[in-house]
Amino acid sequence: MEVSVVMKEKHVKPWADQIGSFGADTDSVIIDVEHGNPLMYEPFWRATEEKTRVVINGWQNMSYKPQGSNICWYMEPRLSQEIVRLHRLVGNARTDGRHIVVGTGSMQLYQAALYALSPPEAAQPIGVVSTAPYYSVSMLAIFEASAEFLRSRLYQWAGDAHSFKNDATYIEVVCSPNNPDGFFKEAVRRTIHDLAYYLPQYAPITAAATHDIMLFPFSKVTGHAGSRIGWALVKDREVAKKMTRFVDLNALGVSQDSQLRAAQILGAVSDGYELGGGHAGPERFFDHGRRILEERWERLREAVRSCGSFSLPDQFPSAGCSFTGKRMQLLPAFAWMKCEREDAENCAELLRSHNILTRTGKEFGSGPEYARLSMLDKDENFNLLIRRLCSIS
């Protein structure tokens, strides 16, 4: 199959032009760091355009089912190969003895995993918990949808894991490294592990994860949020079959076009390390992402210190990384910021008054004194954020 895609580039007005339209006073520009839009990676992919271009002819991918056989019947064989290749390269998760289930991003995979783990004949919905601060979008949106749209009687949101007794029956969702505060998390019960940030640009790879269900959204691996795709590594065959059944009933599979694009891009990432001839030549993807995040975290900490109105978590722990062979520090994709002013207890509202949009800590099961900021936006937006924070006193 020929895989080469020609896509017209959408014209977007540069940030410099947008800022210029407000004149010398840039305080009117709204800085949106509420969402984790991973545009930080755009310059890298522009520079590697030839290696990641995909062309799909009009006669291709017309069947519901691609060639090949798998528990996940709608999965492209090439995507499966590149997922296994990437995990073996990075060393962040075991793929042997696991089944791959593809979904339309982690949101659908969360739903599929909960569907597969919930007792079908239970007298009441099983509780689902997560340790606060937890990822608000995944947790709240999933269960609001279940209550209001799906009318699910299989599971229900039950809140902070610390509020449950040890003998309670429930499913725990663990995001590690965690969104929003960036720290590693542990669980002791029947769990779904979201490993979106257990990647070399965000965290040291200390061991290959071996959890029963591990989720990896494509948007966090490479920054391609618009492709709407992700995968789960599932140990139990029956759970993998039930998850596939959920996606089948929900959407009749996942776009083959998105799968081929993801396979091409994942292959380019792996090629950079396996075929790049050592450290010579252009910067490789994970190295590129880590370098930028190191610079951004240093600048953010300096801005917060100079401002005096906020605080950040202390320096994140470091550990030996099997992927780089060096000792590496955690570099979260989000900043978990606390307001330290006595006259403004609501951190998100204070920042909003300066035209900085963030997400309040209340949405993560914490207090309003916290706010989450994305570290992954374009350089122009991040530079403006630093300048704006330095002006708040």
C-alpha cells in the first residue's frame, strides 16, 4: 500500500501579528493555557515533513476491516507494529503477552476499560475513584456522560480514592506521572493506568510498566492531538475483547486513515533513534521535547520567584533513565500553581483578571488556591505567559 499524504496547510495568523494588532500594550491579548494543546512540537514536525507525509489514494481504506487478524479487528497491522517498536525502543511498557486495543483517544479507551472491568450483574454501579488531584477532563467528563447520555448502570464516579475504605469494591484510575501535579502515583487496587506522560520528554524511564491495562494517547506521545487516536496495552484477553466490543458498538472501530498517519509518525520517531547513526545529525524527537521543557520549566520558576504571588511544587525528583542512560528529572507537561496572596484565594480567577486562562484546582479535586497551566503551547504563547506572570505583583 502506498502511504504518502498531501494535506493543504491551513493558514494561521502568526501570534506576532495578533499581538501587533493590539499595539504596544499586549495586556489585552488573552493567553489560553487552560488546555493541553501540544503545539510546542509543531516546529519539529515541520522540519521533518518529508518523513511524515502520508498520501492516501481515493480507493484505499474503503472496507470497514483492514487486512490482518487481531482481537482488535479494526486495527491496522502497521500501527500495531509501530506501537510495539516504539515501546521496545523507549522501554516504558511491556508489549509481550499484551493485546493492543486502539481507540479514538484516551477518553474512549477509558470508557472501554470501565465497561470491560465492571461486573455486568452487579446490584448497583461499581464506584470509580482516583487520588486527588486527578485529571478533571477524563474523570468528570466520562462520568457526566455516563449519567446524562449513556445512562450507564455499570459504574459511577465516586471521588477521591482516599475517602474509600480498604474493603470497598471499586475501580481506581491512576495517571502516572500525574496530571495535573506531575508526580508519580501508585495504586494497590484493581486499576486502569493512564501512562500518557511516562515518556522520555516528560519523565525518566525507570522500568517497563507491567500493569494490566495501560493507556497511551497519541496526542501526548507525539503531539498530534487532532488525529484523535490512542491505544491500550491489555494483559487479559477477555478484557481486551470486551474493550474492543465497546469501541465496535460505540463507533464501529477507529479511522484507518488516522491509524496510518499515526503509524507513519511513530515510525519516524523510532527511525530517528534506530537509523539516525548515533547522536550525529538533526535533533531527535524525545531529545527535542525534553530540551524545550527543561528551558520552559527554568523560565517559569524564575518568573514565579520574581512575581511573589504564586508558588510551584518543589524541584521534581530525578532518577536514572534507562532510555537516555542518564539521571533525569521529571518535567511535567502542566504546571500546578498555587496562589500565595492573602487578598486572592482563587488562583484561576486572579490569573483570569490578567487575561491568563487556566483550569481551577477545584476541577481536580483540590482547592481554588490551585490552578493548572499547560507547558505545551507555542513558543509565542509561552513567552507571553512568562512576560505576563512577571508583571503580576
